[in-house]
Amino acid sequence: MSAIPVSRRNFVKAATAAATGLVAGAAEAAQGGQPESIRALTPMTAGIAPISDDERRARIEKARRLMTEQRLDAIYVEPGSSMFYYTGVRWGLSERPFVLVIPARGELAFVTPGFEEMRTREITRFTNDVRVWQEDESPYGAVAGILKDRGITIGRVGVEERVRFFIADGVRQAAPGTEFVNATPVTAGCRMLKSPAEIALMQRANDITIAAYRAAFATLTEGLTQFEFQRNVEAAFSALGARGSAGAQFGKYSAFPHGSIQPQKLQEGDVVLVDGGCNVEGYQSDITRTTVYGKASQRQIDVWNLEKQAQTAAFKAAQVGATCESVDAAARKVIMDAGFGPGYKVPGLPHRTGHGIGLDGHEWTNFVRGNKTALAPGMCFSDEPMIAIYGEFGIRLEDCLYITESGPKFFTAQSPSIDKPFA
């Protein structure tokens, strides 16, 4: 599952930090007026190695090989994770199109508003071809001009899946005779398989998340609201040098997979479910821990242990060559064999067992029924079956894993027990 959004009051600060995922001076800012467990934290950001230009060039070349296989002459993308993945460029979305074209042959090119040309040239690399459009001109003609200059007048061009309709439609009208298709076989074909450098960044994000959770869990006290706890989690991330957040649910509201809007105050015997993460150089973590405040009941212990068995079954099933749906089936069988379900029925597991993760908290591909994609080294997923019992509580344990030649490896150690959420 994914972390809650950063609040509006932190929007400007978050946007400034987004390029690296780190907050300059965050540790100092976090020290005043915080619980001791948070004041004791120090940054965990030393030695982080950003993705190199050489690796980005290799990604562009891989994209071109995949374009050839897919009979595509080019792809184009808007600002977002795919643009960052190939070029390292971060740019906000607005009504003014900013577009990257990657041709199968020839130089990359950017299209930018005319008044943004100098800023564009400051932050772009791998090409000197920056096309500008003025406020009274069509940006789509500039994209079509790049295609024409690359010899693409009648061909196939891939559109990245997050390109907004008005841009896709504008480019289509400006380039008659060109067939526009889905670019996902190229973008997912690259991004689904993480490099050692990407794995290292995700490992750091996961390590920071566990450290933040440890500190925040030490602040659990009777009467604490879920919002106060969430602020403690954010403060812990900040003290560790990262931008992160988490959602928290107490008691019966822990059965809501993405939480409840109801105000909650922690009471003795409540299940505490916390789900969130941070990013390092854009690469995400996503971890859920579930415990009980005070003494757990036998019912809570039994369901927690069953959830741990399901998470472990999914992990063991995630072998090279196995299908994604077989991982979901392994976890679901444990839960259904105990009398929950069947299928997505509640009480039971109401959602897929896991999702892909990388530059996006949710990306290709998913541990879900019907997905016959075979696992390969470099793929990264969350492993998070859940047992939701509306009116009582919910238990979810979530750790992310990556596939190696010898099988799956967790980024973080599983929770040992209901009263010991951290190994």
C-alpha cells in the first residue's frame, strides 16, 4: 500500500526536496519539541549514490532496442517518473506541455514553452535539441516537427501511459499519418527490471523507513490520535534526512485497507496498523507494520500469525520463472484454508497480494490473479496480503522484495511477532 499524501502546508517544502528525496537541514528542524525517540535520530543519508549519467544513457539505448522489437519509431513522455528515469529531469505538470521525445534513431529532443528555454537548457542533458513554442503557437506542432526531422512521417509512435489526453490528442492531430500506440512495452520493459544502483537506493529508503517507524512506535501512548502519530512519523523521517509519511489506523479501523477518515484515539488493546514510506533519489519504500497497544488477545495473535504465514508463503513462491498470479495464490491459499474468504470476500484478503515498486510507489507489475507475467531478476514488489475483519480489526504485514538469480530477497526483515514489530 502507499503512504498518505504530504499535507498542503508542507507542499512547497516537499516540492523543493522532490528532486533528491532528501531534505536539507531536516534533521536540525526535527529536533525541537519532539519525543526523545525522535530527538535521538540522526541522518541516514550519507554515501547515497545517485543514478549516473552512464546508467541513464544505457537506459535510453535499452529503450531503443525495445522500440525496434515493438516496431516503434519513437516514444514520447510528459514530466513524471519515466522522464526522470531516462533523463534525470524533474518538471511540474501544467497546461503548458513539456515533452521529451526519444526516437529509435537520432538525438533526443525536448519541447518546452519559449519563456522556459533557459531553465530547460540548464537541467537537460543527453541532447542539445530543445524546441520552443511561444504562447500563441502550438506545442504539438513542435513535437510533430521532431518526428518529421527524425524521418518519422508515416510510422508508429509510442505514447507513455501517463501522457494526458489533451496532449496526446494534440500531437495526433499535428502528425496525421502517424500511428500512435501504447509505449508501456518500452517503459515498463525498462523500468520493471531494476539495476544494482536502483536496488541500493531502494534499500536505503527501506532502511530509513524502518528506523523512522521504530522511533515513532516508541511514541504510542493512550489517547494519542492517528493524526498525532502520523506527525510523529513525518518528524522521524525528517530527522533521518528523508521526506516520508505514513497512515495510521487504530482498533476496528485497521480493517480498512486504506484507512478510515474517522477520528481515532488509541486505547489499550487496540490493533495499530501503520503503512507508509519515503523516497531516496526518487526511489520508494512501502512498509506496513501491525502490532497491538498493550496486551494482545488470543484472537489478535492467531490472526496476526496467520497473516505472517501468508506473507511468508508469498515470499517463498516468488521464484524466478514463477508467474505473478502464483504468488498471490500462495498467500491467498493460506488465508482461505483457515476459513476466510473465499477469493476477495471479507473477512479475508480483499486485495491483491502485492504491487510493483520503484520510482512509483505502485508500478508494474502486480501479484494478482490472472497476471501470468513471469518473475525475473531485478523485479521489485511489495509482499502484503491482508486479513480484514470489519467491525473487529485488520492485520497487514508489508515488506518489499526484489528478485535475484537465486530467488527473492526482502529489503527488510519480517516482523517477528505481534508484540515485536521489528526484528
